[in-house]
Amino acid sequence: MKNLIIVESPAKAKTIEKYLGKDYQVLSSVGHIRDLATVGEGGLGIDVNDQFQTTYKYITGKKKIVNEIKKAAKDVDFIYLATDPDREGEAISWHLGQELELDFSKLNRVVFNEITKDGIESGMDNARVLDIDLVNSQETRRIIDRIIGFKLSKLMQKKIKEKSAGRVQSVALRLIVERENEIRAFVAIEYYKIVGLYQDITLDYIKNDKQISKEEASIIFASLESNKKLEVSDKKEKEKKQNPYLPFTTSTFQQTSVNSLGYSSKRAMQIAQKLYEGIEIDSGFTGLITYMRTDSTRMSDQFVLETQGYITSEYGKEYLGFNRKTKTKESVQDGHEAIRPTSIKHHPDKIKQFLNEEQYKIYKLIYERALSSLMKSAIIKTVTYKFIHQSDVELKASYSLLKFDGYKKVYKVDKEEEIKSFEFTVGEIIEVDKFDLTQHFTKPPARFSEAKLIKEMEEKGIGRPSTYASTIDVLKNRNYVIIEKKRFIPTESGELVINKLLEFFDSFINVNYTKEMEEKLDLIAIGKEDKLELLKDFYQLFIDLMDKANENMLQIEAKLIGEKCPECGNELVEKKGKYGLFIGCSNFPDCKYIKQEPKETIASCPQCKEGNIIEKNTRKGKIFYACDRYPKCKYAVWNIDDIGKDITPNKKEKK
């Protein structure tokens, strides 16, 4: 019996085919094959007047792939759809099934939570019917995002000459803009702290955590300075358990990758995708981690038992913890496990030789987090002394020691400073070396780092964890935010977009509405919310606001530069494009003239001998040097010192 399995990734296809043998052919769709077309009213690809019927088209380059899959499908007895185990994957399977005219009542959907022999066999043993509720949830989200994205973006382009707006991206941008407004409105409050220094020990005034005025602090300070003797009035010892972190979800993985490794959330997910799809190690090609798009902290019983045995043998019984169960929302994708290594036997150091530096760091992070989650809690011992002055002013000093390292034996998130212990006897009199009175000011709220923004989005229910990286990427690419000292700052464009949207769409572009929409989409995914009713309610509310905005939003006129277009005679204006400001014709799209700024000639072209070498930029802004007669002459080099040298033109620079 000949079977065809369709997955998303070419790398994954090779791995699965090796495990299943000659009776199975595995092909890849290379991601989505179709998307909403840009036809019909407003170019939405959605007929809002006919039950929100959708029209799909092939994504560029995918028709050939689908035809190859169809050709292979003619010679097989059964077809399995094995796209990724999430809503996007379910939707891709649905699109493939439609193209192949499959019977969705058959058990033709399989999911692989890990690309290992056991994971693949388990997936094949548990084939099921396509989950149409998951498909409906994904399609509903796509319809809503298309309507909001297209209509709001066209409004922004027409009224204020900005690029785009969207259901999730604009709410994330609003968080950044509102934080900036809080910072601007912040008024610092002056306060003072008092500390005593005894040998190398710092003694804090007991009320240092409150905002003490200069007058109050000065009186207390003068009293302490008049007599520097203190009596040790109390000693308290306290032990506290510090529980291990739960294994990674998508969100916590992204946050930790940003904070601990300095990788962007997008880059971290790309690396994790490769680890999931498979790496060639000494035992063969295998997936090293489970699927990395998940909301769950659950791990399989088999992995837990295997890891508990590993902890006992490697670290001793005293380090063996337990598998903490956490409550999850009904809508959480608990069908997936947490992000974990596929086998605890694949220690990072044993397979380091098969990984590049980025893969090793990400894998080590995932491995140690999962392993440590099943270890004992660390025990922290804190000792606090109180000191009293003759004027009844109290000070305190404390230190903490790691009494038992527990999970910290494996997983250390932050560098822990070595803290020196000290000993006093209650009733003992000490004479402080000196007292310090220092001025302080309250600080404004901090701007969002990428990790903090992801955490805020998750806590407020904005978007899905699997979309955080792409949402942040859009804000960067649209030049709505810039990053300084690893913090997001809204640009003038970003603030303009939000301010205009909030004039008319405050009820849409806000946290509560976005959260409620995500919750309703989750309910559709489990069959407890009607797709059509949700779309009707959304559209009626949204289109009423659109009509008011189209009529009443003030239009910002393009900035004239005082020159006429040499091609049609209309005014030239300053415009914003993907790569920044440029000068173009006001009669666009009828006239597509763009004024080219003259570039300084660096040298004569050594290849064609006719053109000149000028500085150019790639789409990502990287500088290179090329002939101004392109495409007739394709001479180009990355480094200015290489002009004229005997090197291969246009060769991509190695990273």
C-alpha cells in the first residue's frame, strides 16, 4: 500500500520519510499554499454580503508545488495531511485537502509534536479527522485581520500618508505610544535615603522604602551623626523556597531568548523551528525539540519519567522534584506539550559539535529549562538584623545565602553575586563608621524592551504568542518605532497613526476589544462560538466607524517641494516609502515619476568602463558599491576598498 504524507517543511519531509520507509512518500507544501485573493469589493477577497464567503488564490510560486503534490497523489492509496500541530497548520491541511479533493470524514490528519521515531509513529497511530473548528477559528481571524488591515491601511494612506494599521499591530503600537506619553507627563518627586556604613556592611534606615522629604531626613541624619552608636535589637532568620521555572511556552521562550541571549523573538523562533524540524547528529537525522508554538506547560509522562531517572542518576535523589501541574484555560492549546528536548539523553554538550553557535545556545536554554523544572526547589536563607539608635531611629542589614541550590544546579537565569555573611549579637553595641544622606528622584515608567512588550501583550491577551514576533517586526519595518538602548520609542509616524486611529476607532484599537476577540476566536476553536455571528457583529460595528472616519478625519496634504514634474507638469511632493522619504509626482498613480537624488561618483566602473561606481543600499539598508548603469552592468562590491580588485562581482557577502 502506497501512502502520501504532506508536511510544511522540506527538511521535515526528509526526516519523516527516513523513519517511515518505502511505503510512504513525504512531500512538502513549503508553508501556506493559498491566501485570500485581492478581488471583489475593496479588494478584500471576501463577500461581506454573502455570508462572508472567501475567495482564495495561490501564493506566488505555490501553484507549481501544488501541481507536483497532485501528480504524486494520483499514484497513492491514501493521503495524510501532516502540517504543523496548530491552527495555522490545520488551516494549511484544509487548503491542501480542498485542492486534492479529499474526503474530510476520513482519518487523514496526523500531527507530529516532535520529529523523532517515537513522535512520528505516535502521530501515525493517532490519525484523526480534520478539526474544522480550528480551521474556522483561523479563517475567522484571517477575515477580520484582512478587513481591518485593508480598510484601515487605505484610510491611513489616504488621510495621513502613512503605511498601515491592523487589529493587533496597532494595539501593540498603542501600548508603546501610551507609555511614551506617561514618560512625558511624568513629574519627578525628590526624596532622600539614609544609610550607615559599618566596616563593609550597609545599614539601611528602616523607612528607606518610603519617600522621605529633605526636612524629615535632615533631622534624622543630624540625630544619627550626633551619636554614631547603635544597639543590635533583633535578629531573624528565614528560609524560603524558590520554585523552579515551568518549562517554556512560546511566550516565555521568546522573552527569555531576548533577555538571556540577546536574540530577537523572530530570530529565536527561526532557530527553534530548525531544531524542531531536525538536525543530523551521530544517531541520525532527528528533531531535537518539541513543537515551539504552544501555550501549554505540560510535558509527556514518558519524558517526565525519563528525566526523573536522569536527575536521580546524575545529581542524586535529593535533587529530584516533581512534575508541577498548572491550571490552563479551556482555550489553551493543551494538545501540544511545552517546548522541551525530545530526549533528555541529548545533552547539549554531547551534541554541540552538530550545532552552530546559535542553535547550541537556544537548545541549551530549552534543555536546561525543561530539566530544571523537574528538580527540587532552591532554598534561600535570609538573615536580617535590626539596629536601634538612642533617638529610636531603626536601621537594618540583611544577607541571603543559597542553602540548597536545587534546580539552580542546572538553570541559572541571572548571575548571582557572592554575598558575604556577617554576625552580630543581640544587645551588642556597634559604632557606625559614617552615615550618608543621599538625594534621589522618582523615575518614570520604563520604555518597553522586546521581552517586556511580549510579556505585556500576553498578560493583556493581545494577539497570539505565535504572532508576537511578526507583530513586532511589522512595527520596526513600518518605521513606527525605533530602538534605543534595547527599548522601543515611537516615531513621529507611529504616534500620528495612533492619535488618528484613537479619534475614530478607540473601541476597536484597544486592549479590551482585542482580548475579547481573541477569547471568542478561542471559543470558535473548540466549537463554542458561531463563526458567522461573530463576523456579522464585528463588521457592523467596524463599518459604521469606517464611514464616520472617511467623512470626518482631516486629511494631511502632501508637502510641496516647489518643483514641477518633468514628465507631466504636476507638482512634485515629499512622500514616505518603504525605505524612507523620497520625492515623487503628486499625480501618482497616473504618473510614476520619482526624482533620483544625484549620487557622488566614487570611481569609474572597472568592468564596463562606461559607468561610474556609486554608493547604494540593499532593501535592509546595508551599503554596497555598484555601477550606475545597472542592469546593463551588474558590477558590485560590498567594501569600497575592493573596487577594481580581482573579485567575483555581485557575490553575496558571507555572514
